[in-house]
Amino acid sequence: MMLTWIISSSVLLAGFLVLRHILTAAMSRRLQYALWAIVLLRLLLPFSFGETGFSVMNVPPVQMLTAGIDSSFDGITSLAPSQQETGLSLSPQPISSPDQITPTRVLFYFWLAGTLGIGAYFAAVNLYFALRLRRSRQAVKCKQARLPVYKTDAIGSPCLFGLFPSAIYVTSEALEDPTVFRHVIAHETTHFLHGDAFWSLLRGICVALHWYNPLVWWAAVLSHRDSETACDEATLQRLGQEERAAYGRTLIRMACQKSVNPFILSAPLADNRQFLRERIARVVQKGKNKITRGTVLALLLFVLMAAGCTFTGGRTASISSKGDIVIEHAFSDQVPDAVVSWSEDFLAEKIHALNQSWSEHKDNRLITEAKITGLTPIPTGVASLNDGVEIYRLEYRLCVEGNLDSLLVGGMSSERIHGKNWLTEWGSTGQPYLLFYRKTTGTETIYQWVNTTDTDSLMFDYSKPELLSRYGNCYTAAAMSCYNQLHSKSSDFVP
């Protein structure tokens, strides 16, 4: 899910930046700023809205990338070439377990540490700034202002700060000139009406969540700039177009000499001299940006693309049918077709048995769909070049209609997705493990189903001290037992 979030948000953001560059001369500043809400929503939502065939996650390069990352992080160790060439290998190999440190888990904790670190810094600088303002501020009476106004020397440029409540902070220089003061109040009031303090907070959250993505950092800079130009445009509309030149002079006079920390939730009047030139150039222009039909069409297409391609997950699963049961494959591991087919048969038989049992006991529930979410190969070391025993851990979910109360009491978990109850059926009994005998003759490889067990049975039957000391783990012991039986060899242990 997180990989989908990263890819889809990055694609949307890249597309928006290109669109912004192309249409910047054809859009009003306020419309351009408003479009950032689409990007903001995707950056804040770690989930997708359903699955579609035109999702960006269905693009072949993206599918190859996600499959490669998933397979490299699954914690599975395959036989080395030397082991395959020298015949049967009985040396135990690493087994992935819930408590094992995996690359995926390391990356998650690395991301979490960065998010918490930036979030803590974000909170600290704003708390420090708020304390500085509170200690140095003096109330200013202003009948025209809709917000409290304070004078302080702790800032380099007038600004709006605070969420609940918000207040306008001005410098001593701004108070000396009535025209400048009037422009400052109008500008910061517009920031308040636009909700820019709140949007600034959301920008900071996005940066904290996506601190690893340079596109997000650049987007935070550009969206802040768009908020200022949108504020200038709306302020001039309130003041009157005849005050363009005077308003431009106010921006120059109030320009901050020092750089402002971008993490502070303030809306300064003018905090960047390089960007200030662009703002003044826009302010002194008498013409307005006219929205053409082409611009409207491009924006409409962008919104549709954003909703359809980046807000939805990829429909990468294949679907098969076993009788009246539809079984979906929602895993990206490269699994032999024969193993998948045997797994479907096992799952279909289990579903039919459950449905029949519930019908006989008049239980008000029915399994209508199934989803195989994982077929993970478990390394055992019991393999040679021509044959061997392979174990696959089967993970699946069942879509159940009706009363789930008695099932959930047993320790199973349920999640409601798109109006359907999906049950992790193996949650209370242990995950099923399917054992296959693999035989390769020439170019043909045949898989033969040998046995099906579960976590509890593996721990009970093959975790005896004498077996663990000989084979290292219960999986190798189970595989070795099957190998001996298939080759008509007398087993040297009693499971």
C-alpha cells in the first residue's frame, strides 16, 4: 500500500508541476493555488479508492518495479548454484518470521524516524516562534481589521500567525505609514480568508510524511509562492486596481531582510527578495489572466486523470473460477502455475466444505469470493538439480455474507471493503502450508502435491528437539520427511 501511495502521489505531483508550468500564463493566481488541493489530498491519503484498469499502477514499468521490490524484500533465500549442482542439500536456511528484521521493516522504521523527526522539528520551531511573539507583542487598535492586530519587533515582515485564534503581527515601520498599514491589514486578512494558516499546516504535514521525496519539498515551495500571488490578486481586487503601484511599493518596503524559516506557520507579507521581483511584476500588470476554453479543457482532463489514474489502485490481480467460487490472485510473487492451481483447488474445496457445513447447521452466512494474497516459498534446503520438496505458505481472505459474530470470537479478523466483509480466515487456525514434490526431466518440470499442513501442526509435529537439532527448523524436517517417503526410503526419525 505504501509503495502505491509513493508512486501515485509522485506521478500526480510531477504531472501537476508540468501543467502548472504550461498553463501558468493562462490561469488566474487563485485558480492555480486552488488546484494544489488535489495534490494535497493525494499526499495526505495513504490509501486508494478502489481498483481500476487505468490506474498508474497498471503501467508495465511500474508493475515491474513493484514486483521487483516485493520479491527482493520477501525475506526468502534461494538455493545457491553450488548447492543445486552438488545434489541434495540438508543445510537449514533463513526463515522469514513475524519477529525477523526484514529490509521492508528496516525501511519502514527509517521512514517513521524521519517523519517523527521532522514533525518534532516542525512543532518546536512554531512553538518557539509563538512564544517569541507572545512575549514581545503589543496590541494595536484597528477598527478596519477583522482580527486582533499586534506590533512586535520579533519579525522581519508583517505576517499572519496562529490557527485558533489567528492574529496579524506588524512591524513598527508598517505602523508609521497609514497606506502601508492599510495594505498590510488587507493582505493578511486575505490570507486569513483563504485559510492559508491551515493550508500551511497541511503543507508541513505533507513534507513530514514525504520527507524522502524531493518533489514534495519543491511542491511546498511552489505552493507557498502560489498562495502569496493568489493573496496579492485577491487583495488588489478588494483595494481597487488603482492602488497597484502603491501596493507594489508596500511589498518592497516590507520585504524581509532575513530568510524566514519555511516550517513556521506564518504568512509574511514579503519574505523572499528573489520571488518578490516576480510578485511585483505581476502586481503592476494591468491586464488580467483570461481563462480560455482550452485551459478549462486541460484542467478538466487533469482532474479526471488525477481521480482515475492516481487516486485508484491497480487492478493487477488475475481471477480464476473453481466451480461457483471466484478466486482472485492479489500477489506479485513469481509462483509456478501448477502451485497456483493446486492452491486454488485446496482453497475451493475448503470453501465448499465451509459453505456446506454452514448450510447444514443453518448458519446465516455464505462465502461468495476468495482472494489469495500470498503464496510465499519457504526455503528448506531439501532440493537438488533434478528434484526436491518445496513448501509454500498460503495466505488468503474470504468474502463472507451474513453473520460473522461466532467466527470473529474465534480470533479471526474482518475488514469491510466496498460494502463487503473480507475475513482473514486463517487467523485463528494458523496459516496453511502446501508441500510439493518437484521433478525436472529435461526441459519439463512437474509439481506433485504431497501434503497440506498448517502452522500449528508444523510446530507440533516437526519442532521436537531431536528434529530441530538435526535439521535446524521444522520446515526442513517436514520437507525431508516427504522426500524420504517419496523415494521409498525408510525415515530415520518418527515425526
